[in-house]
Amino acid sequence: MLINYLFLAYLVPFMALIVLLVKKYSESTIQRISFISVVIPFLSSAALVVDYFLYKRGVREISLFEIAYGEHHFSFNLFVDKLSLSILFLTSSLTLLVIKFSHTYLHKEPGYQRFFRTVSLFLCGLYLLALAGTLDLFFAGWEMVGLSSFMLIAFYRDRTRPVKNALRIFSIYRLCDLGLLFGAIIGHLLWEDANHFLTFLSEGRNLHEYVDYNWVHLVGFLLMFSAIGKSAQFPFINWPARAMEGPTPSSAIFYGGLSIHCGVFLLYRTYPIWSHSYLVVYALTGVGLLTALLATGIGRIQPNIKGQLAYLSVAHIGIMFIELAWGFHNLVIFHFLTHSFFRCYQILTSPSSIVDHVKVIDATSNITIKKAIENWLPMKLRTTIYSFALQEGFLSISERGFFPLPFVQIKLWMRKVFRSYITFAVVPVIAYYLAHWQGHTETHQVVAYMLGLLDLVLSASCLTSLKNPNTIWNRFLATQILFMASAFIFKAHSYHGVILYSISAIPCWVLGKYALMQFTNVDMKKFNGLYITNPKKSNLFFIAFLGMSGFPFFTTFWGEDVIFAEMLLEGPVLLTMTALSMMFNGLISARILTKVFWGFPSYIKY
Amino acid sequence: MDNLKTYVNDVAKFLPNIRPLNEFLHLNMLPGLQTMPFWQAMRESALKYSHLPFMPISFYQNKLKSGAIDVHILDAEIRAEAKDEKSQNEIRNTIQREAKEYYFPEKTFRPIQKYISEEINHSLGELTEPLLIRLLSSFYDQGFSFWNVPKANEGFWKCFVNLVTNSYLPIYPIDKEQLVHFKDKTPIEVVSLLLPQIVEEELAQLYIEESLLSLKGWSGFIQNINLEPKLLTDERHADLYDYLAVRMVIELNWIRKIKPSFQPVIKSQLGANYLKKREVMSQVEWQAYKVIHEAYEKTYYQNIIIKMAEHASNAREIKKCEIQSFHCIDDRECSLIRFMEELDDNFKAYSTPGHFGLDFFYKVSDEAYPQKRCPAPVVPKFILKEKRGKDVQRKNKIYKWQNSSYQNFFLEWFMSYFDGLNSIFKMIVDVFLPTKTFVPKSVRFMRSKSEVKIFRNSDNETLNGLFLGYTHDEAALRLANVFKSIGLIQDFAPLVFIIGHTSTTTNNPYFTAYGCGACSGRNGSLNAKVFSEIANDPEIRKILKDNHGVQIPENTIFVSGVHDTCKDTVRIFNVDRLSGQHYDLAKRFSENLKISLAKNAKLRCADFVNVPKDITESEAQALTIERAHSIFEPRPEFGHTRNALCIVGKRASTRGLSFDRRAFLQSYDYTIDPNGDYLLAILGAAIPVCGGINLDYFYSRMNNRGIGAGSKLSHNVTGLVAISNGTEDDLLTGLALQMVELHEPMRIMFVVTVTLEVLQKVLKGNQNLWDWVNNEWVRFTCIDPVKKKTYFFQNGQFSEISGGKLC
């Protein structure tokens, strides 16, 4: 169909990204490039929407190409339904407005090109997410959105707090990505043709006929876990307030408008799977309701504008979860369309809230005797509610009061444990028993288990170690080798995944080593801000970070996918261990990147 | 406990001067240091704040290259600073050394916090400050949150104690049982009880200094609100002891939670590493920077003095003219005045502070909050209220509804679906069509929308404990003071314009910084209108003639107007009452204004980088208006950027000279002021106001990240009264980068045309003013018209300068 050629317009942000990577441009050139990269998709989206309504097109899939690799095959196809078109239209119109806003707002700001480049990356990810035809492609888009979010929170790399918060939020994203990763893998299991969304729709209804119900529950909960992290639902409701460290336009697009709704998009797309599971439906309703009440309660006492908007935004998404759980698809689409524009506009005009206040007090002096229902409660109850909301429902990791998992204490305990060599002696023993418990008694399988567990333990130690970054990076190589060895030994003829993985992993590691070589005295307890005096090394390490953390442009991402899909049926425990250590990969490299290269450079004398 | 008070007072001097944003004023950020000489104060504050009060060396090197620093002056300064050849050469080498491309001048150095952090293996600041900041911002919140913290009106300490003890849930990590013991004690008692548990007596002062300065924005804010509780519409009571008490409770609890065996810190533990006398710069470097900075300032001063001396011979005084206008002393008006004077020889402009001598509170309606419309240190005894106000009452209703709506959870949920649709259109319009549909005319005659009751008949007419209006005598006295101080007591033109000023910006939390400082940051049009109405009253004119010697002819009419400095438009009020000759004069004035405003807009556009150089004047005018209405423009106008001079004297001495918008102008005639009474009134206002503006820009430019507010992009409005970066950080003081990036950081120089004896008598007679001058926070030049000599104040005295050379 001719109309399908309009989808080529969504490659424009990708081209803009490449162009903006090549060299430094003047502000007016950057403005032109970024404006073109948002106008063309907007026109295309508008045309597609009109076409959708005019010709009453339903759902369709457009196959692009398929790659067969070993036993595995990747299919790249687009899935277009009303959700896709809504996301496309929302994204393109919102980014058109905010980009135009940012042209003047960011004038003379150091990092002008970096801002627009990162937004282009975000757009690539979001368009991919909107149009993805399989869960793998969706996951690729998801990762890109998460990464651009991380980069924009830490836009001001020379201040400590943005960098610290960016690292924290990236950790939450990584943790919840596990859910989506496993969901994608299990999807390969449930459907032979690589979990196309089209298949979900058609086969989804009959899912319970040929798949064990427990799998459905499991997949549902995994996907829900992933959506919860990205959309800041209970128990992760605190991070949007911490993420408001970037420039106002980026906060507006991401946490007002687009990135924060990605959880809703995921759940909508995978609705045919989890809607069968009454457990997941109730859990979603519970989570959504709890979030809406909790976030509203916390948002009502926030004394600053961006924090308040962040919490109220989260509350609305909780309501969207409830709507989605009970199948009100059109309502969800209407809700997130209007909510995005509303919140985005509020955040963009947040500096003018003082003017509005002044106008109000000029008109009337009884401004603060607001008739809030809480003021009618008895004093002790009122104080309790306030205290609960002030401490953000005890859900904030930073205050060590995070129930039920005190992360900081775990980290300290881990440091103690990994310092002793007894740990490394215990590992083979545990692995042996795990392997036998799973029924993998052959030598090569037991060895694979040992390597896998060692990989996990080493990764965890890299994550918490306070040694200098070169040591950590060397240990990191060991974990990569262990991972590949474990996968290869477990199923010898599955070398395809390992090769694909190593094509990117080894060169990226070498690049990172080159970048880190001279920094042997760096204190990993604080953020060192070395990017100022070593910009080239910092950029090289950033590329290494992308490669090692599984950014979709590198084959590490696809290699992981192949490895896990091939190991799934036979070794779920091994799979869990290695997947956890894969998640740590991203965290380890992000930790080194932020602690070594970003942060306030206190070593510089005037 | 007395020691405690001394310690706190010692540090309180260094706390920045930060006010709620709706009452923003440009003030010296470090007022407590004014009793010290300027460079000594800079050096001490550099140690406390760990920032450097200098630009990077590359800045000065570029100025040297471009000639903005005179080599001879630099040489003279070096010789004055260092006596022997060797140190002079060291200074020269430091100045010429290779400059780095990056400049990060601020570091924090807190030995006790660092030591404790290492003991407990966590950053102590990171543990205590998030909770403390949240408590402070919730306490001071003026209306962002939907409901206030309980017991907010009882003081910060009591509020905190209530939150911890009177609730079913704990505040982690505070031990409720322990805090109950302190429940009834005053904060200062609590501090003196807890202090020995954290540090020993010898370190108490250092600890208090660290505690107060690590959240310097909040400490400064608390101190200021404590001094002036009326700054907040919803009053809050807290002082530095409340803050210290709460902070110490939180810190102790964290320390005990992590390391129960913690012992108070003793000095010997801190050791050499922590306590070594850290100098921010070495002695030689300090001298080098100081020398070159002084040379930079003095080069400019010298140029101005020479320029004015040369012009003095060409100065011609215009006696009779057909149009006169009064403007505010603001430096943004000086270019407009110059353009007007170029176009019309029969026009004379006078400059006087924008409140035009009138001090009053203003109330829109009975229930509105009174707004101050006079300079900040003045506390008026009068209040003016709107007479009629249908428009006003209608607006009232709208604001009240907006304020109280959406209290119902379900209504808000329902309405939120539709708010989104509305905001789509708002966003499209705001981003693509900022000026909506038309570009307004630059000069417009209009009927003013407000009408206040100015005069009262008896002392019984009061409102809120203030007199509701002036008596004729009081009003006439104020007018007489203004006329006499500017030297206009006769030869009034038939038409006299009183032009106040204001500034329209969008999406800008610093909007009061651009407004008329003399009217407390508000719109100056009201004062202009009240002044012109009073001056048109025949009874007032009679009193002025009989009691004060000010002769206003019957033919003279006063008309008010307002100049919007951001859009560069002028509105003139109630011209339709004029007829005949007056109307023609008004027409002529408005034609000239139109041309001048367009020229002014073009002059200002030279600062806006992304504007082509060959822009026409009308395009420039459209551009400035568009910038004022754009939500995405962080630099709508540059305010007092590059301010460097305050010229007090007759306009004849400066008429025709271009100061590149850097001069505050104040009309003054020494011949009618033999005792210096009016000079005292003028300088008593001008030195703090202009000096404050200058120093605010000076600090924010020198150290924008440390004592200024950083870039506007990551700003987050907190509590409706202040700004912080993101949701977990300290308050930001000073001005944003986008406001000061073009500023030339030099101290302001007052150039006063008066005899030296009178000036010295006036300055020395007032200790506050003398501090400013003697400690060189502002520089002074006296042009003595009788002796025909020029004097420059340095090294504690006025010394004569010949030929305009400062060295």
C-alpha cells in the first residue's frame, strides 16, 4: 500500500541523530536540523491519522525483513493499530511544540547540540516502541528511551546531584527491564513466530487452550513489573520527583508527557496475554489504585511545583492502569493523550506560578486557608498523614527507610562478603547443588552452572566495589568471559549467540580499558568529574558503556536475546542467574561512567 | 548560651541576603560585611563560601588586549600594591600566565562534616539535608501545597516537634522518646544541650558555621524572614536557632543510628589534614587579581570622567521649554531620554526615583493584601484604595474561583480529562504565536483603569491601622521634596509628563527584579498617576507656592504615563482631558516617543545574539514585544546589565552624552541646596538602591554558580517564595545566569556635582552612607562646580585628580 511509505518519515530522527553526532554545528544549523526532524514525522502522523479514520483501517502488520541466524530468527516488522497512531501523533506533536520551545530556551546553553541529539535518540526509541511489531523490537525502543532519559537527567554533568539521581533512576530502569526481557524470552516460548503482536491478538484469545496457565500468570507479572518501573507505580513512585533535574523542556517531554506513559503502552500492547490472568488484572488494579491514592496524598503536600506535578502525573498513570486492567481501551487512549499535553504544558509554564500567586494575593488576602479535607481531621491523625506523605510513604531508597529491602545495608553486606575468598570457595558447591536440583547432572552442565554463579557473584562485587575503576573494569572482563563460557558450555551448539555477543562486547571492553587506563587514583566513593579535562576519553568510555549495557545499536543486545532464548527451555535457573548479571552489566558501566567522568570536578583549581 | 549567640551572630554576617520572590529586591548580598573594607570583605567571604570574587584570568587578559584595561593604570596599581621590584614582577607574571579553558571556582570545605562522614562511612550532608530541606520548604510554603503542615503558625521548632511526637508514625530516623524530653524547651536551649554531644566546646563555633553555611540559601532566608515577618503573606516564625535545633536533632539521630558508639568530635582528631589553613588563593595571586580588577574598573571610571569633563565646556542649559518629563533613575531610561532629547530641543527630562516621593500602601479592594509602592526601607503610614473597581471586582472573582477550585477529588479527576484538550490549544498558541494576533502600538493614549482616593479630610479615615489617603499638607510636602531635590521650582513647562516604568515578562519567576525597584518591584504607573493628580490640584499648588516656594504656573498640566522597559512601549493616561496647545504638545511628545522607542529597541537588540545586525527599527520593536510575551524566552530583557554609574547633577552636564545604558541618572541642583538636605535625601536612597543593584549583579556575574542562581533552565519554584534546583537542593540566591551574562562586573561610581564641603558633610554625617563610601563598596567622584575641580575617593579621602587621570 502506498500509504505505508509514510512510515519512512520515522527514520528522520535517526538520520538527525547521525548528523548531530558527526561534528559541532552552529545553533541555527542545529535548530534547522531538529526542526526538520520533528516536522516531517508530524506531517506523516497527521496523514496517517486522517487515513485511519477515512478508510476505517483496523489493525495491520507490515513485514520489513527477517534475519535467520542459527536456530533463531529475528523478524523486523511494524504493527499499526490505534495505539500506534495515537502514540505517533502524540509524540510528534508534543515534540514539535517542545523542540520549538527549546530552540530559544536553551540558547547559549553549553550542551545545546547534546540536548537535541539526545532528544533525537529519544524520538528514535519512542517511534520504534510505537511501531514495533514484536516484543524484541519493543524492548529495543524501550531501552533507547531509558537511556535518553538517563542522559537528560544528567544534562548538567558538572553538578553532583543530577548525576547521582540519574544513576539511581537508571538502576530502577535496569531492574525493571528484567521483566520485559524475560517476558520477551517467554514470548518466544509461547509462540513460534517470534511473538509478533499480531499473533497476540489473533492467538491470544485461545491462549489458554494450548499454554499452561501458570506461564500466563508469570508473563503477566513480569510485564507488569516492567511497566511499574517505567511508569513509576507502587513501589517506585518516588523517582519522577528526583528526575526533575534536567532542563525544563526535557522534564516536560519525559516526565510530563511521553516517557512516563511507556508502561501503559507496554501493558496495552500485551493486553491479549495478561488479560487472561485474573491475578494480574487484580494486581494491576491494586497497584494502580494504591499508586493513585498514595501519589495524590504525597503530591498534595509537595511545596515545589515540579515535585507536585511529578506526583500528580504518577497518580494519573495509576488511574490509567486501572482503566486498562478492565479493558477500557478507548478511554485509556483519550486519557493519555489529554494528560500528556496537560502535564507537559504545566511543566513548561511552571516558572510563572509565582506570577499567578501574586495576582491572587492582589485580589484577595485569604489565600492559604484552603478548604482541604485533611484540615477537618483530628490533629494526631493529620500529623500522621502529613508525616507519612513527607517521608514519601517510606518508599524512598535514599533515606535507608525503604521497606522491605534496605538497599544500602545490602550493599554494605555485599562488600564485606566479596572481600573474603571464602565466598569464591562456596560458589562451586552451591552451583553443584543447584545443577542437580534442576536435573542437569552432566559435567558440562554443572560446569556451566558454576561459571554462571561465579559470573553473578563477580558482577555483584563489581557493582559494589570501592577499588579503583581499572580493577573493576578488569574484573568486568572476567564476568563477560564467564558469561560467554557458561552459555557456550551449557549448550555447545549454541555458539551463534555467543559470537554475536562477543563481536561487540570485546571491542567495547577494550575501548573502555583504553579510556580508563590512566585513571588509577580515582576515588569511587564520589563523583570525580573528569570529563572536563579528558573529554575524548570520556566520549570513548561512553561508547563502551553503551556497548556493554546492551544498547540496541550494538550486537550485545541481540546476542543476549539469542543466548537467552536458546537456554530457556533447558535451564531456567541458569538463565535467571546470567540475566541478573547481564542487568548488572549496565549498572556497572553506568556506575563507572558517572563516578569517574561525571560530577563536580573538585580537583580543578581556578 | 551567650557564647552560642556570639557564634551565631558571627556567622549571620555572612549569610546571603535572600528575599521571597514576590518581594524581590536588588540588595547587597552580604550586608553584614559592609562595615569592612571591600577587599577585606571579599577575602573573608571567599574563605567562608570558598568562592573567588574574580573573573577568570582569561577575562582580564582579553580586556587588556582589547584596551578596556589601560596599561598605565595597571602599572600604577601594581606599584601601589607591591613595594619592591621582585613582587611587582611576580604579580605581572601571574597576570600574564596561561589561562585554562574551564573555571570552577567554588569548593566547599567543611572539616567537621568531612570527619564525621568518614567515621560513619556515609556523607552526613546527604543524610540530613533532604529531610531538613523538605521540612523547611513545607513549613514556609505559601500556597503550593493543598494543605499546610500542621501547627505551621507556631514556629519551626514546635512544628517539627509536633510532627515527630504527635503522630502514630515515626519520622525516620528520629527517636521519638528522646525528643519528647526536648518538647518544651526553647530552640536555643536545645542547641546548647545538643552541641556538646556532637562536638567539643572548642569546635562549637566551627560546627555552627558549617551548619549554617552548608544550607546558606535557607539560612539566609530564615534570617531575613525573621527580621521582617511581614514579607510573607502567610506569616511564619522561625529563627536560626530553630533551624540549628532541628538540624542537630536530625544529625545526631542519623549518627547514633549508624554508629551508636559515636563520641563528640575533639579538635585533635581533626588533625592537620582537616584544619590546615586553607587559602583560596596564594597571596601573590590575590594581589594580582585585585590589581587587575581595580585597573579594569578605574579605566572605565577614567574614561567617564574625561568624557564628562570634555562635555562640560559644551554644556548648555535650557531654561524655558515646552515639554518636561520626569523619569525614574533607572539606567534603562537613560537611553530613551537621550533619544528624546536629540529629537526635540524644547524638551527637558528630569530623573528622580520612580516612586516620585510618594510612600503608600495600595489595596485593590477591602479584602486584598496591601502592596507597598515605595522603596523597601521606607515604612509608609498611608494606604490608598481603589475608588471604583468593577473591573477589579470581576477579576477578583475569577482569581478567587481559580484559587479555590478543584478541591473535590472526583471533580478534579473529571476535569483533568478536559484540561488536556484546553492545554493543547494553549500550547500551540504560546509556542507558535506568542504575540497572539497583533503587535500593539508602541505609544498609546488610554484611560487609566484604576482610580484611587488620594486625599483624606480627617484623621479618622483609616484602614488597617493606616491613614486612608494624604492630607493636602502632607501631599504638598512630598511634592515639594521631589521638586526641590531635582532642582525644578520654577520655569515649569506647559505640559509635564510623569513616566513610571514597569516590565512585562512571561514565564519568568524574577519578574519583580525587572520592575521598578523604587516601587518595591511593582508597576510604577500608579505612583506616576497619583503624583500627577496631586500636582494638578489647585489647592496643592497654592500650598506649594506659599509654604515651599515652588511656583507652578496655572497653565501647567501634569500627565502620567508608564514605560514598559521590556516591550519598549509607553502608555499615557487621560490625555483626552487635554485640549488646544496641551493636546498638540502631547501629540508631539508621543510622536517623538515613537521614534525614540524604536531606536531604543534597536539599540537593545544589539545584545540579543540571534538577531541580525541589519534589523530595521520597526522590526526591532516587534521583536522586543514578541520576546516579552514568549513563554520560551529566558532573556526577555537584560535589566540592569552593565550598570556602572550613578550621575547626580543637572541634566545639562550629561545631555547629549551616551552612556550605553550604563548610568543611573538623578537630577539635582546644588544651587538651591546650600545645606545639602536634599542631597542627603537623594544619596540616602540612591546609594543603597543603586549600590545594591550593582552589587547584586556583581556577585551573580562573578560567581554565578556559588552565590548566583545558575542557569534558569533547571529552576524549580519552591513554596511560592523561592527557587531551588530540582526538588532536593538548597535555595538559590542572587540572579540567574541569563540575566547577568553580559554584565561587566565593576563597582558603581557615583559622580556628584556639588561642592566638596557639602558632600563630605552629608556623607560623614550618616554612618550608614559613610560605610558604603569609606569602605569602597561604591566609588565616588565629586565634581566641584565652584572650584572647578574633580575629586576621586580612594584610600579614605577625596583626592584631587588633574586632567581626569586617576593615577
